[in-house]
Amino acid sequence: MKEKIDKLLNEIAEFRTEKKEELEQYRLKYLSKKGLIPSLFGDFKLVAPDLRKEVGQALNSLKNKAQEKFNDLQSQIEDKATDDQKVGDLTLPVDFEELGSRHPLSIVRNKIIDIFARIGFTVSEGPEIEDDFHNFTALNFPEEHPARDMQDTFFIEKNPDLALRTHTSSVQVRVMENTQPPIRTISPGRVFRNEAISARAHCIFHQVEGLYINKNVSFADLKQTLIYFARELFGEHTKIRLRPSYFPFTEPSAEMDISCNICGGKGCNICKYTGWVEILGCGMVDPNVLENCGIDSKEYTGFAFGMGIERITMLKYQIDDIRLFFENDKRFLKQFKSAL
């Protein structure tokens, strides 16, 4: 019997096929009820008692190897059939190894746009390389303002009148030049300032600035708009605080804080234990800005606000280093798949 077992082992080891019909013949020959291997188990009773242990182990090994060979060949034939079907059927969906995700700044930018779109704000965009008038003069910046200094702004060397825009307020100027009130728009985009790169600052960042101009617009309208925005983005229990400030293009002006969404206003390291976190600047549009853009300041008033998208994103997702937004590290970016 040992010779028969060895012979079948060799036959099984040498068997190859890519055809389903030949594999079925293999099964019938070796594994079916009337196959060679079951017949050997029927002859096992004729084996001498002192050899039964050795022969029994050899028989079991033969049966297992024959079954494994059948299973492997069957899987190969089925996989090939599936691959052939996929190649032939162009309507089948593509298999993606890994789905990507939106950048966290894009996620927050889209949320901000969606929030203001619900109350009638349109989106306006403009060039990233701006002239002095749209970036500074029209916005009431005096000639000696520090922002005009080479240390703060990236000027174009061949034409000092041109610079990489320092804010998206320049887009608002273009909108006011070409549109008659009422105007209700937000201007998202990339801006540039000559700052040392650190965990809290970068020479490139993103802003969203808002503008509303109409008859009888008041500071109360600005406050209610910002309360709505803060609660939609950070939660319905969010509180805001407006602190007097100064901007050349608004008067009166204010910095807006929100109650810390990490500690609920109780005080933590994120809010420096004050319970408040600054998120944007705002104010009523200065009459000089309206006149510079061809809008009658005696008939119309308006408000404006501006925020850094990086700062909002860092607060929303508790990110402590702004440089992470620009490093394209997949380990960082893939965390935001669930935020889509």
C-alpha cells in the first residue's frame, strides 16, 4: 500500500490544469466516493496491525494534499474567470485601492461658504497679484502704513506698484467698483505676507472676507450676522464678544472672540484660561472706502469682516501647528475623511 500512496502523491504533485473540465476529472479520479484515495481507505483494514499507524498517517496526508491541490486549482480557475469578465465588461466599477480626502482647509472653507450662502451671500474672487490702489489706497491705508513696507508685503521687484495681495479685501474693492448696492458677498482666497514661518504663522495663508452694503445697514446687523455664523460653525451654544479695535478700512472696528469650544468657556490652554478665543476682525465700512469705490456714503452704509481659514480650522479640529496644512503628510490628511 505504501507504494500505491507514493505513486498517487507523485501524480497529484505533477497535475496541472487551467480548465474546469480537467479539474472535475481530477476530482472524480482521486476524491470522489469511487475514487482512488477512498478505495485505499477501504483497503486499510488489510494492513498489518504494526503498520497501521504509519500507513494511516500517510493516507491522511495523501487525502489532505489531494484536497489542497483541488482547492488551489479551483481558486485559480475562478479568479481567472473573474478577471476575464472584468476586462470584457467595461460597465463594472473601477477598484480603487484607497479613497482620498479633502484638505482640512478646503473642508472648512466650504462650510463657511455654505453658512453665508444660506443668508444670501455670493462668492467673489479676484487676482492674487494686486496693484497698490486695490490692495492699499482704496482701503484707506495711509502712505506711511507699515503694511506697505517691504518687511510686510511681497512686492514685485520689476514693478513696485504690484504686490502679492495681503488680504482678500482687494476683491471687495473690485466688487464695489463694478456693482451697485445692495452688495452681499464673501471673498475666499489665498493671501501672502512676509512673516517668519512657525507653528503659529506662515507666509501663505487663506482668508474669507465678507461685505454687506445697503441702505440703513447698522452695527446691529453685523453683530447678528456674526452670531449666526459662529453658532452654525461652532455650535448653537457658542457666545461671541466684540472688542474695540482699529482697521484703516472700517470705523468703528472690532475684534470678535467666541467662547472657547474646547472648555466651554471655563478656561484651558487653548484659550489661555480666559474662556475666549479671537477668530476675526470686523467693523462698519469707512465712508472713505465707499467713496473711493464710487459708492455714495451718504446714501449707503455697510459692514465688513475677515477671518483666517487656518485659524478657524485649527480651533475646530484642535490642530496646534499651522505648518501641517502645507506639508502634504498623508498621515495628517487622512484623518479628515470622516469630516467630508
